[in-house]
Amino acid sequence: MKTAICTFLLISIFVISCKKDDAGEVAFEGGITIANPNAGDTISGTQTIVTGSITGNMDLHGYHIVLYKVSDNSILAETEVDHHSSSITINDTLVYTVSQLTPVRLLIESAYNHEGDMTTKEVNYVIQP
């Protein structure tokens, strides 16, 4: 009987001590604002200047910008910036080559913790040579 009680107490202590404490976690508040390009824009040439901002109530871990060709989801351009702050200004130039009018999707993502949780924003527009 003493063995059963001791086993029960040990299991109880183990279960209680390994339980994740969610009370101390802070939920992410913030987001990404894309100032340029705008949805529906048509941009001529071989580059897009991407501007905007990322803000949050905790340190962000930089950002990743990807320009996808809508027709086949292939990557036309991308860049990654490692900047740790709760407020980040975006000012990047994406360089690409297209031979015809091409609908694209711009995706910006930023991790706000080391578990890989992300805030994202995207905009669709068109590029032409």
C-alpha cells in the first residue's frame, strides 16, 4: 500500500511539474503595413520598391519578403532582413526579370518568437517589362 501511495505521489508531482504554464505568455498584437506596392498596381520595369512597417508588442525577428508569380507560384525575387526590434521599417528593392504582363503576389512575414510563429501580409499586383 505504501508503494502505491508513493508511486501515485511521484506521478502526480511529475505531471504537475511538467504542465506548461500558459499564464505568463503574452499574445502577439501588431502587424504588417505595406505602403508600396498597392493592391492592383501595375509596375513597369525590373524592380519593385517595397516600403512599409512591422510593429508588435514584443521584439520581432526581422522579416522575409517573397515575390511569387501567381500562375505557377514560382519565386521571382526574395530578400530577408535580420533586425530585432518591436518596430521595423521596410525599405527594400526586389529585382526580377519578366517578359510579359505578370500577375504577382508579394508576401511579407515576420517571426515574433523563437517557436516560429509569424505575422504575415500579402498584396497582389501586376508587373510588366
